[in-house]
Amino acid sequence: MTISLLHLRSMKDRALVIIPTYNEIENISRMLDTVMALPEGFDVLIVDDGSPDGTAEVVRQKMGEYDGRIHLEERTGKMGLGTAYIHGFRWALARNYEYIFEMDCDFSHDPNDLPRLLEAVQNRADLAIGSRYVRGVNVVNWPMSRVLLSYFASVYVRMVTRMPIQDSTAGFKCYNRKVLETLNFNKIQFVGYAFQIEMKFKVWLKGFKIEEVPVIFTDRTEGESKMSRGIIKEAIFGVVKLKLLSLISKNV
């Protein structure tokens, strides 16, 4: 039932971690406790898509333990990763958060890296990306086939879009609110894997400063992966669509 002094001192620079969930009962309690323990005093918004396993019930219990730092938005069904984050972005902007994060619940993104992303945006960048590939390949517990798929997906995205980003599909990010304020969320095209690419592409086209912060990505040990063939297909064809639309808009 306590809030850190640092959190109280920095309300004007509040930071919110948005975590979409669907059936994360094995991870949610430990994830929330870990983020809450960080000295920076992050707030957390869970956007739960009607998890039948009781994820939302655990979040409600934790809300009582941490006195206003954990928030829950419940939706009626699986509506896609992208729509969950957009829901969270709107929620955060309406409540005047200055720094807004995307993070998975399964510990593939290490919550102890949150302060490093925050530091990058506070001091240098408009968008910080927790990057698996900016310094070699930093992935643990993935089969080689998936490592190669992810790595060459980023190579493919760079070739098509010309974005100078090593890990274009990364989902561990911190935005300065001014970046999100410039985006028209109603025009976001994709809801799955391609959502992460599209957001980076739009931010890059607007000329914001992007920094890749090296992180180690560790595949989940609890719960089930949400990756599917449809998500991968969306990303492959979505990149071409994004590039074509950007070229058309320049010529209109």
C-alpha cells in the first residue's frame, strides 16, 4: 500500500507501462510485482481481452495491493494486439502520462530493462526500442528456425521501407507522449505482428529520433505463445502495403 517517494516527486513525468493480456495467469502476478518494485515508480495498465483463465481477477487483487498504480481495462474478446495498444495509448494520453511503454506479459521483455528505455527517451530519443539485433543476435530459448525468421524479417523490412532500424518487429518500446500525439490512431492499418512495424514506420516518416537500446529477449517459459501463421502473413504483405501507401501520399 505504498508509493515510492521518487514516484510522488515525478508526477509531472509519469510513466505508464501498457501490457496487453490474454490468458496470462501464470505470469501476471509476478510481472506486476516486478514492475512495481522498480524504484522509478512506473504505473501499469493491463488491457485484458476477456481472458477465461482469470487473469483479470488477479489484476484486480494486485490493484488493491499497490494503491492506484495498477489499472485494468477489460474488453469482451480477442481484438488484436494493435487495438489493445491503441486503447492503451488513448487511455494514457487522456491521463497526461509523459512516457508510455509497450511490453509483453510473458517475461520475454525483461521489466528490469524499463529504466534503460526510460532514460533513453528522457535524455536523447523520442522513441526507444528494446532491440534484439542492434548488437548481434540477443535471443534466448528460441529454436534456430524462429531466430532466423525474426532476424530476416527485420532485414526484409529494412530493404522495403529503408528504415535504419535493426529490430523493426520489436514490441518492447517507450514513447514520448509528443510522438503519440501526432499519430492518427484511426488510420493504423494492422492489428497483429505488422502493427509494430507500422508504428515504427510512421514515427520514422515524421522525423522523430529513434534509438535502439540493446536487450536480451528470452522466450516465454509459462503460458502459450500468441504467434500464428496469419500474423506472419500480415507482416509480410503489410510491409509492402505500408511502403506503397507512403509513396502514394508523397505524390498526392
